[in-house]
Amino acid sequence: MTISATIKRSALPVFVFLFCVLTLTIQSCKKKSRSDLGAELFKKTQNKVFKDATPEGLAEVFKKVLANDKAKLANPKLISSFYEGNDYDPVFVMDHIFNGDVDLTASYFEKANEHGLDPRMFKADQIKQLVAKFKDKKAIKNLDEAYHDIAELEILTANSLINYSSALEYGMISPRKIYSRYFTATKRPDSTSMLKTLRATNLKAYLDSIQPKDPQYLILQKALLAGGTAQGMSKEETQRYLVVNMERLRWKNKPSQPEYVIVNIPDYRLDVMQNGKSILNMKVVVGEGRNTDNANTLVEYDDSDKIDRPFSRETPQLNSMIHSVQVNPVWNIPQSIASKEIMVEAAQDPYYLSNKGIDVYENGKKVEDPETIDWSKASKDKYEFKQRPSDDNSLGKIKFLFNNNSSVYLHDTPAKSAFTKTMRALSHGCVRLGDPQALAKAVFGEGATYDKIVKAMSEDNPEPTTIALPKKMPVYITYITCWADENNTLQYRPDVYGLDVVLYAHLQKFLANAEQVASL
């Protein structure tokens, strides 16, 4: 045996002994801090019932109340684990009732309608009623009732505080759970954030810290409280617009980079953002939506609206990184478009394919005489279609590529007339750009590479050329129907995809009554 091994073996019992001493010391300190539980509660309440209260007696009742209340808790496992780990020490009751913190916390819950939420979900009235019992020296009649009320108030406060904190910091709804075409990284509350809430020592400072600070949120919140009416909408419809977009602002899915590209689907607009300011904006055309006539409004909803049923051509919400562009692109026509549109046109006009510069492939080999095929009878999944680079190519002269599972990209288009329309949800799902060359300049910057792009875009006999960005550019495709512009004027846009309707239907059980909000 080596000397080092001998030292390690001899040190092990010492380490174990020290660990045990440390553990016992921590536990004994924790127990000691509440060993005078009864005396402390009697001193604060002047209710003699509490004189005989012990941590052990409380723990026994606490376990039973916690087991009975589990079905009512949003996070029963975490709350159970927290109290099991601290020997069922009632931290909120002992440290925060008699200094007014719990009443103050309940007062914050009562004002949840300032965020478009229903205060009743945070049980403010129940919390205040229980606090009042502790402050009335005759309200609690016996020790069993005392133990039960301590446990009930403790669990109720912990659960409501977690729910309130999660709502303000992360939003009530997970967008990934309600939207079929939502692919934006969005952080949700976890055990770390919830335990941070339970361990807060200064509750007022903590509650103030979780009030959303985004200027956009504050403007919408002010408008909600003011109870005004937007032009062309009812008061109820206006408030619902504010509520769903405040919920979106609470989602943790916002760009963190100093420079990025962002597309807002309902506004049909793209911006290049730099240090919080738009350095370039342009009109865009987005995918066709299910609600282009705005018939499915927030006022007219029912239970069926809770299920997201996207139209096949809707542009998805996503975030990714633009990694390259293809100048004079080849359009690999999706099978759905090929079968529903290209083959139909080819069946009516045998020269349609050649006139549009579309090549046909079978088993990876180019078909030399596609006009000889009877497209009215051809199998819809037998052929592949590619449109060659040209002025008539549906992708125009350039497309911007970023990884995503929806085969979506930003691209030029020969169909310029669409940009004159107010309602521009007209594409197959990709985003058509009003000024693609300006976007190329913004993401590449001036220089030889940009000059190469401009030259290639102007060529009469174009060839596809792929050019990588020296530095990838973040891109976000979002859905926002109400926001404050640069003059702090609220802008409203029609819910072209019906996503407000879906979100509002899911928020129903959390929403405050509109009249209550307006009367604040």
C-alpha cells in the first residue's frame, strides 16, 4: 500500500465525522431557531393557544394539510420538497405575517388586474382572512386549529407567490403548447426561479423587482388601466388586444443581441435593429392566413378557438441565424405547391413549364421533354420541380437562408404589385422582401462582397451563387398585433392568423373583468 493511499484511508473517518458534525450543527441550528415556536407566536398574537405549539406538532399537521392541498397547487412536488427540506418550517407565517409582508403581498395579488390577470387566481382574500385570524387573539380556539391554519396560510402564500411571480416574469401561457407553428426559444419558469421566490427575504423589494420594466409593457399597461377605446373597436375589444399583447411581452423570447432582423407578421414589416433602434425597415409579404378577412375576432370566440388550426401557408413564428444568401437562386418547388399549382397549370398549358423556366426531375434525373407528360394523370409524388434563375423566378434575385424546420426564408420576388396592398398575407409561407438589396447591404455591410452581390443580381444570364455571411445575423419572425410606435402612439393590427383569438381563449380563466380594470 502506498503512503498516499494510507493517508487517504486514515483521513476518511475524519472527513465523515466532520461531515456528520456539520450536518447535525446545521439541523440543530435550524431546530433551535424554531424551538421557541410557541412562545414566539404567543408573544406576537397574545393568543394563549400558541403557548404549547411545537415544531414537531406543527410538522405532523403540516404534512397532512400539504397532502390534502396537493391537487390545488400548481407545483406540488416543488412546494412539498421545499418544506420537507426545511423540516416544515413556516417561514412566511413566522417571518412575514407580523411585519405586514404577507398582507402587502396579498395587496399586490389584488392588483393583478393591472396586468390583465384575475386577482382571484392568487387567493388574496383567503390569505388576508387567515392573516386576520392570527392578529385576532381570540380567533383561533385550539392547538389543532392553530397548526392547521399555520400550514394552510403557509402553503397558500407559497403557492400564490410562485404563481404570481411566474405570471409576471414568464407569462401565464407557454406559447409552444398552444401554437402549432411556434419555434421561438422561450424560457419558462423552472425550479430555480420558483425556489428563488420562496427564499425571498424582502418581499416588497422582490415583488417590485418582478414588475415588467419593458417600456412597451408599461405603455400597454397604462392604456389598459385608462380603459380607452381604439378607433374602430369597442372598449372590450381594445382591452383584449392590450391583454393578449401584454402576455406576449411577458414571454421570455425577446432578442438579446445588439443587432438582429425582425419580422412582425401582422404589420407586414421587417426591421433591422441595432442597439435598440431600427436602422432599416421595409414592407414584406407573409404567408396567407386563416383570418385575412378578420371575421374571427376576439369578441367572437368559443371553446373551439382553443385549438390552433393554422392555414397551410401561414408563416411560422421562429428565431434562427441568417448564415448565407443565394444570389440568383434556384427554387426547389415544394411538393404541395407542385401538386396543387404547377401540375395543374402544366395540364392546361403544355408549354407552361418551359415558359416559367421550370425543370422536371424523375428519380433525380432531369426529364428532357416534360411537355409530353399528361400532367392531368401524372402521379403527384413522382416528380420534382425546380425553377431556374431568371427575372421570373418566384424567389426573385436573392434569398436569405437560415436553419429552420419549415423550409422558410426571406427572399426577393418579381411580384412587386403585392407591396401596394394593405393586407399582405399572400405568400406560400416564406417572407417576400420589399427591398432585398437593402437588406443585403445591412447584413453584409459595404465592401467587395456586397458589390459582388449587386453585380450578380444585375446579370442577364444569371447563375446561382451562394455567399456566406462573415458573421451570422439573428432573425426573429414574430406576431404582435398591438404596440407603441416611436411616438408612443398605440398601433393596432388585424389578427390575420387568428393567433390572438387562440391566445385569448387560453387566457380566459386568468383574465380580469374588463369593467373592473377600467374602474381602477
